Amino acid sequence: EEHDAIYQAIRAGDPEAAAHAAATHIDNTLDDYRREIQQRLFRSAG
């Protein structure tokens, strides 16, 4: 979904929407990464 939003914004020639969609994707990816690291740390500590 996020990649498609970026693609559609680029295709529509809307750089602001593309930048927003890309930033949202990066933020969500970072959140997912942090969550995964936290789970792995707590799993190995237990």
C-alpha cells in the first residue's frame, strides 16, 4: 500500500504527495524495525 501510494503520487506528478507518502513509509518502516529489535532483545533476555 505504501509503495503504491508513492508510485501513484509520482505518476500523478505530485511531488508533495510523493514526499509525504515516502516519509510515511520511512516512519512506518523505522517503527517496525524498532519493534522487531525490541522483541528480539526481550526474547533473548528471557
